[in-house]
Amino acid sequence: MKSHEILSRKKVLEAHAFDVVQVGFRLPDGRERAYDLVDHANAVTLLPVTADGEALLVTQYRIGAEGLMLELPAGVMDPGEQPLESARRELREETGMDSRELVELGGFFMVAGYSNEYMHAYLALDLSEAPLEQDEDEFLELERMPLAELYRRAFAGELTDGKTMVTLMLALPELSRRFPGLEELGRM
């Protein structure tokens, strides 16, 4: 099978959080098409968990949802930052906590059909207070929730943030090993 081939790239919009690039593309059958790509910096998301098994989440307004969303802390990587650095910074900015044990869970593309944003996911354990100032346009409410309740809400369809759902699934095997009583979640 012939592969896909990128023929050209042209920036058509430069916005605050992302650019839009028109990508000229050759399909495997030889036809050529132009696709719009949201060119977005990579990002990180974290599942911070306290020693007593509570997850730290944030509620914030999301323009795409036109409302408040309960989600895991996350943010865009600064230029030149490594994912682990970004994870630690975002954790401190959004929750006021730092982690002595950041477990890399993997990563995923947010919406690969039209964006190149890649999200690195971490489990943050052994937390201690270490606040950093939040971004000037962030108005976050911190919420603590027992892990069992968080997973119950996720499996009941009560959470609607994609990065939160994916990260919860990636974290489940590790959490099941570390927190007695959660192993039944892995069998759901």
C-alpha cells in the first residue's frame, strides 16, 4: 500500500493558543487534498493523589463546552520544557502541590483528526505544599475526591473531559496496586 505524503505546509492563522496550518497532502491513491491542522504545543496532565487516596481535580470554565468542567490539572508545555518539568510546574500552579513521585503513565494525541497536540500523562504521588502563581487567565476551583468516587463518576459517564478520562484509564493499573480496595475497579 502506498503511504500518505505531505506536500506543503502554509500557516493560515496565528492565534493566541495555536496556529492553523493548511497541509497539502497526497493520498495513497494519488489524489491531492488540503487539510487544516490545528498546530498546538504539546501538553501535560496529571492525576495527583494524596496519601489517603483522594484525587485533586480542578473545575474551570471551558469555552468549547460553554460551561464549567471538572478535570485533572493540565497545561501546555513551555518552549524548551521537558514533559516532566512541565508536569511539575502545572501541578504547582493548578493545585499548589508538588510531587516527590511522578509516575509516567504514557501519552496520547488529543484529537489527531485535526490537531497535533500530544498530551503526556502522569500520576503524582507523595504530595507536599509548594504553590506557584496561577496563569492570569485561569480561575480554578480545587476539588478533592476519593479515588473510588472519581472512578464511579467516570464509569457512570459523569465526567466529560477527554484527557481526564484517558488519564484515569492509564492510571488504573498502578492505582490498583498502590491503593487496597481499588483493585475491583480494574475488573469493571
